[in-house]
Amino acid sequence: QVQLVESGGGLTQAGGSLRLSCAASGRTFSTILMGWFRQAPGKEREFVASIWDGDSTYIADSVKGRFTISRDNAKNTVYLQMNSLKPEDAAVYYCAADPARRGLGSPTTVWGQGTQVTVSS
């Protein structure tokens, strides 16, 4: 059973940067598709980025060129580097894992507890 713990959220000004981390338990981390989602108040949870082993990544258009996802399999950790933050990026950010290989966002997705990102204008 995979468990996820996020960290790194906080408050920053527009144009600033934050790096989110997600530490995962389990010995098969390197084979699991990992990703980040976010949910702003009154909005649905939306996909932000995902990463397979190595350099295979997928980034949502809304954050492409500003956000980068990476992973360190030796540390069982996935990161989301967020640069040039905008007020509309403010949300609760959730780490997600797909151990069942049914796709991120499917009912079998494992979620972290979420970390708040606030961006002041």
C-alpha cells in the first residue's frame, strides 16, 4: 500500500517560486506513475503534471513552461518546482500515485493529504 506525504506549500508573491515534495512509502516507487493535481476553492480538482520513471513527463498547458515535475527514486520522492507563480495558481496541491496502473485520477488513485499554496498579487 502506497502512502503519500506532501510538503513545501506556503505563501509567496506573484512571480515567486515554491517547490513541493511528496514522499512515498513502498518498495515499488520507481515503477509507479506519479503526479500532481490541484484544487482551488469552488473548482474541481485538476491535473497539473505527471511523471513516469526517468524523464517521461506530461505537464498541463496552464502551467507549461513554469512548472517542472521530477522524481528521485532513491528517495521515493516526487517534486513539483513552481516558478513564476500567479494568483490563479493558488490551490491545495495533491500528490497522486497510480499503483494499480489504471490512470491518475481513477478511483484507485492514491492521494496525499494536500498542501496549500497561496499566491498574493
